[in-house]
Amino acid sequence: MFDLDASTPPELVPLSWLIGVWEGTGVLDYRVGDDTVSHEFGQRVSFSHDGGSWLNYSSISWLLDDPSRSPLTAEAGYWRLRYEPAANDAGPGMLPGTGARRFGSAEAVETLRTDNGFEIEASIVHPDGVDELYIGHVNGPRIDLVTDAVMRSSTAKEYTAATRLYGLVESHLLWAWDIAALGQDLRSHASARLARTE
């Protein structure tokens, strides 16, 4: 269980159980050509907010058998509820919204609930030239995401699709990530169990 900070914007209430810093370990297991790459890794994930209607997301991971703890990879991005924009929503760019804040309370946010919970979007950027846009649902302490778009720079390795699953289980953040990359179809890639540290 966790306490909801009174400063949490109403739009983040469905995602608020993620807020904090999480650390733990996981397993990477993925076929590349005829070989399988398997490693154990450590990870630190942070979800925070600055008062806006989105969560800031960052993640860094490292191989456990690397004594220098050099980064294996990192991710950064934003997670938010998915809904049609209105005049009182900010954007595009730095344009402010007009009028009163759209969702002034958690009760107002409840109007967005569907049979599957709340629709969400997550934008995740990788330092190797891959940008992902996920769409999905948060339903209580479970999140299901699937890529809606993947953009790659001309120097990025082939990566075409992914799914992610997050869940709060016995006060731990568990996640699983399936990817389609390097000529492989969508398949299991990595998973981890993280404990809240902050």
C-alpha cells in the first residue's frame, strides 16, 4: 500500500502507484540468429511528476556480471492518460491551454474510465536511436502496453514492435518486455522484479 501525495495532479491518480524510485534485478533472454543471449541485470526505474498531467519516466540498467556497473541501456520518456485534447489542454509546443483546468478532481478523471480501465500513452526514447510510442490500459495495479509506432534513426539496429506488461505484486513492481527485433518475431526479451526505494 502507498499514500497518495495531495499534490498529485488528478490526471495521474490512475498511474500514481508507479510514482517513486524502484530498484531490483531481472533476466534478459533473447534469440539473435541461431544464438540465445542470456544475462542477469540490475535496474533502477524512476516515475515522477512536476505538477503536469504526465509522469516523467527514466530507467537505467547494467549487467550484474560487470563490476564497473557500466550502463547496459537507458530509457527516458513520458506516460499519460489518453484522451482527446480540448482547448483547455496545453500544446502543441509551448501554447498554454485556455480556460479552467480540464480535470479538477479525481472524480472528473473517472469519466475517462472504460471497461478496460483507463487508456494510456507512453513515449519512450532510447539512446541507440529508437523511439517508441505505446498505447494501452492501466487497470488498477496492472498496465498493458503495445507499440503504436516505432521510429529508428538510420544508425539504429532493426527494432519493429514491442509489448510491455507492468504490475504491482506484493509491493514489488514486476514487468515483462517482448520485442520484435533483429529479424525475430515478437517474443520474450526481458523481465524484472523491482522494489520501491524512494
